[in-house]
Amino acid sequence: MAEIDYSDDSIRSLDWKEHIRLRPGMYIGKLGDGSAYDDGIYVLLKEILDNSIDEFVMGSGRTIEVTVTDKKVSIRDYGRGIPLGKVIDCVSKINTGGKYDSKAFQKSVGLNGVGTKAVNALSSSFSVQSYRDGRTKKAEFEQGVLINDQPEMETTQRNGTAVVFYADDTIFRHYHYIPEFVESMIWNYVFLNSGLTINFNGTKFFSERGLYDLLTRNTDVETIRYPIIHLKGDDIEVAMTHGQQYGEEYYSFVNGQHTTQGGTHQAAFREAVVKTIREFYKKEFDASDVRASIVAAISIRVQEPVFESQTKTKLGSQNIAADGPSVRTFINDFIKKALDDYLHKHPADADALLKRILQSERERKDIAGIKKLANERAKKASLHNKKLRDCKIHFEDTHERKQDTTLFITEGDSASGSITKSRDVQTQAVFSLKGKPLNCFGLTKKVVYENEEFNLLQHALNIEDGLDNLRYNNIVIATDADVDGMHIRLLLMTFFLQFFPDLVKAGHVSILQTPLFRVRNKKETIYCYSDEERQRAIQKLGNKPEITRFKGLGEISPEEFELFIGKDIRLDPVILSKEQPIKNLLEYYMGKNTPDRQQHIIQNLRVEVDFIGEEPAPEPVVEEVLLEE
């Protein structure tokens, strides 16, 4: 083997923008196309918004304007405005910012001077304009390169900063913003900052009661067991209740940053709730019974927080401040006093909470036998589980590619065979269903252990005890685009929504989109995901190109499938409407047939036509969503 030359010439230094563009994952996590809530385009938006939020926290600017149209993002705050002489430096020089002095920004999110520069470097077009004391300064960039440095001039605009950017579509391929994801982010900002108004695309977002409003919006209030407990203290706010759903659901924040992967503060809160409740009722409840069906939100402010990555989704700080108590002690002391006081003052709520805990205890003991047996079977099956073709990297790993970890849930051997042969074995796994899964609507969690397929799927995901050890970031339902495939999608979504709703709410579940048509001539092949795309492809290629209609995933060769599950993968996220409670949603679509649902099916029949060349086949295929009783 030839020796590789390693000399002075091998060492290369990159400037700030080159390094960000070469290794964007270090700065914004995964790239993605916008189909997942944690894709890079939302991180770009958040990085700019964080600066405006910090201005509000410091007492400047009560309104922020946010506009997202197509691929253009505009953000205008009414804070103090970037000092005019430092406008260019603040968006283009790494480790330059106004937040290093803890006296000025004691509890800020953006501390390391990287975020705005990453947005600049990863944008095809980026402009920043500061308005300050009757003067303004504007600068424009392309891919981090300064192209227009306008001189200072007079202005009548109010103080503040305006940023406009277009994410670079050579890095974020085929990207699009999903309004629901942006709205969820903005709601969190206003919940955490009472008195702040954010106008997003003409709609006003405002909250009076903070985390109380957050739980009200994200919880089916008809199913909660007692009124939401809302506790506030210096640098901490908590809201909690118990519902009827399975699992635990947490919304945790640090300095206004949504820590979707939790961290030291969330772990401390979970521990403190159990400890306080045990002491209040003077009974050593099992921790899982205390926390079963809990829905809670916690927000703390920490001086100079330490996050486990630049995307700030998990808190690693052990202390509130350099000379302050540990996060664990701080939260435990607050919960111990505030929650204990609340339960003493509200005996009816305390009684309702006790009943919920005792119900969870009964349910746990009821399925203990079958759970033990099912887990033993799953453990044996995992050694030679023919349903799961696993990958090498998992979501709980520390590997930098863990965000890409994906489990494809497929129907039948032909579809799973194509995906298995074309997947990335490092990060993509395949779970094969033997047919249509059970309609589990209205059943108890006991069925998860009694049904072998559900039990094996639960173990493959490692979600039996919550999402802390989830093995895959993306759970992708990959079924045929026909009646049976649609039915399997519904049955799987029912399973997740019934027993693991937090998996869906956290944005981990999506639907794989694969091409419906292949249009090609001797020179070019175009894959089309809709009839509109097919028509455009025919016009482009002309002269009667060959047209193939893919009816099932098994009809797509592994070589072609690799194109659809790689960097150009198209996913439709499963998004829950806040206005539609899960129970009502499942009952309507998956419960007993009703005249309302029959009418809905009749009104939404789709006619699908097979195409041979450009001529329609004689008999149309009518697609109807039929649901199991």
C-alpha cells in the first residue's frame, strides 16, 4: 500500500464561512428539507429570532415581525439595534457579539457568537440592517461573502434590527417551510415571554399566562384529571397536570430555548415530582406510577448555560450559575416547596392526583405478567429478529450522524427487500410487517404486549419506558400508494397515537413519498411524485417518452430506490392539529362506522387512472379508504 504524503502542504486553514459551509452539521445539526421540525432551515430561523428575543428579555422591543413567504425569511425587531459600527462584524466574524459580558446578557441563549454567522454563511442571500438613534446601516452578503456595504445614513425608522435571508438551496435541497412547525416555534417564544407579541405572516401570537397557556394549547383539556398546576419562582416556571394518555410528555426550556432532548433540568424535574409526591402522600409509590400520563412544562433561566451541541436541544449545565446551586438542587428545592404548598391548599386536586396514581398502579400490575412474558419473547426474538434489519448508528449514540438514524416500516417482503438493498446500513434500518397490523383503537396497552408484531416494533424503537432511549430519530412509514397501503398507514398511525402520542408530537413520525411515475427517453429520466409533475416531465422530454406507473414499492428496483431514500428523500411529517384532540380524531377515522364518516368517504373518493404512454387505460381505478370495524 502506497504511503500517503503528510507534510506542511497537507495542512489547510479554512476561513469562517468555508468551514461552516463544509461542516454545516456542526453548527445547525442535520440539514433536511423542512419536513422535520428540527431540520436546518428552522434552526436558521431560530438563530435570528433568538437575538430578537434576547433584546426583549433585556427590556427592549415588545413586538417582533416575522414573515416567511416561499423561501424568503424576514425578521424585524424593535430592540436597541446592533451598534452601527459593528453591523458587519456581528454577522460575519466568529466569536464576535455582545453577549460575552454576563452583566449585559446574564441569561441569554446565544452566547458563543456563532448562530447569526452560520445563517449568513448558509444563505444564498443575507441582508442585515440596523436602526439606531435616527441612523441606519445595511450590509448584504451572498454565501457569507460581503457584496454590498452601504454607508450610514439618516432614518425615521424605530430602533431595532431587520434581517432577510434565503437559505442556500444548494445545501438545503428541495426545502420548504411547513407553517405548523414555524407556528409551534413562535408559540413557544410567546409562552416563555409574557408581554411579547410576535406577528407571523399577519397573525398575532401573544400569551398572558405563559406555560399555563402552553399546556392548555397542547393538551386535550377535556381529559385532564385535575386543573393545571401553575407554579412560578425566580428563574423558574412550571405547569403540570395528568391526563388519560399513555407515557410522559414534557416541554422543557432553558433561557427561552426549547430543549427538545431534555437535559439536566428535565431529569431533575422528573425526579423532584416523584420525591415531593411520595413525601406529600407519605407512600413510596413506584416512580413510573407517579409520572404515568403526566403532561408538564418547565422553564428555567441559567447563567451561561452549557448545551451538548450548537443546536442547543439538550442542557448539559450542572449549575444555575458559577457560584450558584446545582440545577438538580435548585429545581428540587423549588418543587418540594411550591408543589407541596399547592397540594395542601387544593385538597380536591390532591385527591384527583392520588386517584390517577392509584389507577396507574392498578394498570401496571394488571399487565405485569403478560409484559414480563412478552419482554422475554422479544429478547429471544431480538437475537434473530427477521422483522428488523438494523443499522449500525442509533439515535442515543454520540455519533455526529445520529440525527439521520431512520427506521423504515414497510409492508411485505418485496418492499422491504428493495429498501434493505438500497439503504445506508450506517443509519437506516428496516422493520417489515407481515400484513395489516391490528386496529388497536380503543384497546388498552395490554395489546402492545399480547400482539407479537406490536411488541417487536416497540422493542425495535426502544420506547417502552419513554423516549429517552429512542433508537431512531426518524420513524418512516413506507407503504404502497394504494388502498391497502393507505389502510396500513392509518393502522400504524393509530398505534402510535393511541400508545405513544409523544413520539408523534415530538415530530419523529413521517410518511415516505416515492415516485408515482417514471418518465424517460434515451437521454434523461425524470421521477414524478404527482400527476402535475408527470405532465411537466412529458412536456420537457417531448416526442412520446416512455412512462412507467409504480403501483407498489416492490416494483422499484433497489438501484432506483437508493435515489428516493438518500439526500433527496421526500417525507410528509405526521402533524397533529392542536384543534383536534387525539381521542376524537381516532374515534372518527378508526372507530365504528358512522353516517358522518360514510359521507366523508363518499365526498373524498379519488379516481386514479393508469397511463400507458399518454393514453388512459379503459377502466379507472377508484381509490376508497376503507376502515376496519
